[in-house]
Amino acid sequence: MAKKKKNQDNLPEGMSRRQAKLAARAAERAALEKDPRPFGGLAAESQLIALQEFSPSAVAKLPVKGFDRAVYVGTVLPGAIAAMIREDGTALVGLQVQSHSHNPGRDLAFALTWAKDATPGESLESTVADGSQPALAELLDDSAELDIEVHQDFGWWIPEGAPVDPQAAQSLQMANDSVIPSELVGTGITGTAFWADAGHGKAHIRWVRPVDDEAAFLNGIARVAARGEMNLGEDTKFAGVFRTHGVIAPVFDLAPERAADSYEDELKRVDEALTKELDNAEQLTADERKQLDNLKSRQVTLR
């Protein structure tokens, strides 16, 4: 009887040992690659990014497809876990988690896949994607935006009327003590903006504004800044931009005593000015080039 080749039974059908090794290495490289726009293609892209990076405490119902339970996404869950199922079957998934990979879109898909069939009382500690999850667009309605509820504490962790044990109460109090005041601002603007009072006399607005042409967007910011219009009115300052999850987020420094909703009109004005500049193909002037160089030199990348 002919002797079977070593590990032949474990090889994928139609593959030689060498082909299987190459395929495994390619899969490993793909798992390590960072998605350039992890939430790209979703109407809620800017909202998910803002919830993950800029909002202290907020929650929104997710437009899931094919689920038999309601699913909510929150900024952070107790203990910074990935997901939990309440006793009534409602699922909560977190975006600001303790254990995660460098691909938040895949991580969210992994947590959602777990939440689809998990039982009440269960929780998911790690949201690190392992490749078993489908694409995020297969789980979410990519045309739907989120209705975000912003909170100034983490009372939404506990269902109304539910008993709270001493350990959970202590954890909730510690979390509440760390929350900084924040508000969703900019009704009707492109993208998602959050106002926050960081304390020590500092407040700011961080604005996640996805565009298809990043270079044109940065040029537009430079043009608006060169005209002295890249601000939100008196006692405000354009501080620069963050780069996060493949998009640009302008940041404005503000006076903390001014109400968050007082910036609505100025945000719309800046949004309209930037939108007009996206199609401007003219060469930058010397002043505009200086603004662009300054912008790039102070650019901060979160992840």
C-alpha cells in the first residue's frame, strides 16, 4: 500500500503543501493589514468614529440586519468590555474597549456576530476580530444614520428599575466621576461634531468630516484659514486637525463659558465654505500654501 504523504489529510482540497503554506501566510498578512477606512461605506461612518474617539458617554440604536433583538452601540460599557446582553435580551456593544485590534470595523463586526446569538446575562470581554466575522456592511444597513443620545453620566448602563449591587454601583460612580461635559453640535452639517468642556478653562469642538478627496479638503481648509474664516466666531481658534480612521477631523478651541449650541450657525458657515472649496482646482497662493504647510506640520494621528 502506498504511504500517505505527511499531513495530506489536513490540506485544503486541491492544494499542495506549498500552496497551503502560501495561502496561510497571505491570510496572516491580511489579518495584520490596517483598514484605511474601517467604517467607510456606511452613512454612519462619521458618527461611529466620533463615538469611538471623541464622545465620553453616548448610545445609539444600531440599524442591524437579520437580528432578532435590538442592538445598541455605546461609547464605553462597564469595565470597557466589548459587548453584553441584558436580561431582556437587548444587546449593547462598545466602541471604546480595553481589548481591541487596529481594525475597529472588523472588531465591531466580531462583537455584533457574537451578540446575535448570545444569551441574556452573557458578556464579551475582548472584541479583537479573529477573521470569523462577516464584513460590517453585511450586518448593518449602510444607508442608515444613527440617532445618538448624549449623556453626562453612565446611568444608561443600568436598565430602569433594575437592581444594582454594591460593586456595580461603585463602578458606575467611578465612571460618572470621570465624564467630562459634552454635547452633539452642528445640526445639518456634513459629518459629526462634538463639543466638550475638558476643564481647566478649555473647551473644544472636534468635527469628523469624511471626504473622498483628502488633498482637496486640506487645500480647502488652508484657503478658508488664509481668509481668516476658519473659526467659529469671537474667542474661538482653529487648532488644527486630527487624522483618525482614514478621515480628517478639524478641531476648534473655545471659551468654556459659552453654550455649546451657540456655535450652530458658525459651524454651518464653515461647512458651506469648505464644501465650496472642494472643487477649487486653482493653485494655492503663498498665504494658502503657508497655511497648508502649518496644518500638515501640526497634524495629529489618533489611529
